[in-house]
Amino acid sequence: MKTQSVRTGAAAPVQKFLLKQTIGSVVIHLLMFALAITWLYPYLWMLIGSFKNTADIYTTSLFSGPLSFDNYIFLFDGTGKAEKPFLRTLFNSIFITLTITVCVTLTSCLIGYALAKMEFKGRDIFKNLLILQMVFPAFMFIIPHFVLMRELGMINSYGALILPFVMNGWGIFMISQSFKGTPNDYIHAARLDHAGLIKILLHVMLPLNKSILAIVAIFTFTSAWDNFLWPLIVMQDVNKMPLSVLLATFSKSYGIYVGPVLAGSVVQTLPIVVLFILFRKHFLEGMSLSLK
């Protein structure tokens, strides 16, 4: 009996500790859930408001009022008549973003492989300059880029939207670091089989570093899709504008029609949301690698 009472007394502090830990975990999770709802509420309001008439957006509560696709029909049909080719700019954004993503991924692989696995004069200097370029904010290069595009006669063209972004210092650095961790034995074995540079990249390096390639591609796509300041500076032709710039002019022209503006914002954010849902694992890996 005495031994049993001792055990019961010893277990009591453990039970209290576990109870406190459980309560603390529940409180933290409830707090995180409340913060998540607060963060998601504007997006939820935008999504539901895009299905309402403009008159009902501010006069009804979030989940009340009639819903319809009139705002989306106006976007894809009525804006063309008003010299706001919404559908054309959507395809412009898709074309520009995919082109930049493919170019950045290819150039990052080629330059990253050279930095990681090849010996050449000035390699260390190039690495230091690459890291130094990553330190400066992107807006510092806007004026030099604009002067270069003007001298090349590419203002108001697709080339001005694509050419300054075909290479990315962050992508080169990330891929070169990943390639550096790949054992050289794989490369030596491929060379014994008479494989050239392209075959080594395609059949050895890329399959072994798929995760980092996906991270670079996803973050490049997101950055290119959301780019607003540079296209606003170099593009005046409404038929060549990306969607982000058209939405700004659209909001200015149709500011009193909140419904179509919200519908356009939903279309603008939809690819990023879908991309995050499909590749959230790579998004999280990329965030952790960026913090490191």
C-alpha cells in the first residue's frame, strides 16, 4: 500500500505537467487559427464579393445577397469593347511568366553547374559578385535596365518585359549549392560512358536535384506573375500589357464598379493559389532554404 501511494504521488506532477502542456498547445493552436482567419478574411471577402453586384457588396453581409457570374462575364466579354482586353492581357501574363521561368531555370542550371563542378579563372570573384548582387534590392537596377532597353529599341515590346529577367542570381546560387552537394562520382561514371555536358545535365544532375529545380521554378513563376512596377514603366501598349498592369488601369477606369475589379483580382491570384496547393511542399522547402 505504501509503495502504491508513493507511485501515485510521483505520477501526480507528471499528470499536471501533461495537462498544462495540452492546455498550452490548445491555446496556441486556437490563437494560430484566429490569426489565420484574420489573414484569410480579405481574400474571402474578395472572392465572394466578385460574385455580387456592385450595389450589394457594401450593403449586404459577407454570406448574404444574390450571387452571379456577371462580373466575370463583363471581364471576358465587355472589357474588350471598352478597349480593355482582359483576356489578351491574361495570355500575355501567361506567356511572359512561362518564358521567364523556363529561361531562369535553364540559365541557372548551366551557370550553376559551371560554378559547382568546373574550374576556371575568376570563379571565386564571380561567386562573390553573385552574392553581392543578391544583397541589393531589385528596384536599384530599374533605371539602368530602362536605359538599356531604350538603347536597344525594345521599349513597349515583349522583349523589354522578358530580357532583364532571363537570369536570376538567387536561382544560380541555389542550384549551384545543390549541384555542389552531388558527388563527382556520378559525373565521372557518365563521362566513362562518353556522355557530354548536356547529357550529364539531363540524365545525372537534373534528376538528382529535382527538388531545388522545382523550388527555383516555382519562386520565379510567382515573382514574374506578380511583377508590376517594371511592366508599368516599359509598357504602354494595352495589347501587350500583363494582367497586373491592366488591373491597375482597369481599377482606375472602373473604380465605381467594384465587382469587376474584384473579379479581376481573383483571376490574378488564382494561378498562385493553385500553384501553392499543388507544390506547397516545395514552397515550404524553398522558404526554409531561403531562411538558412
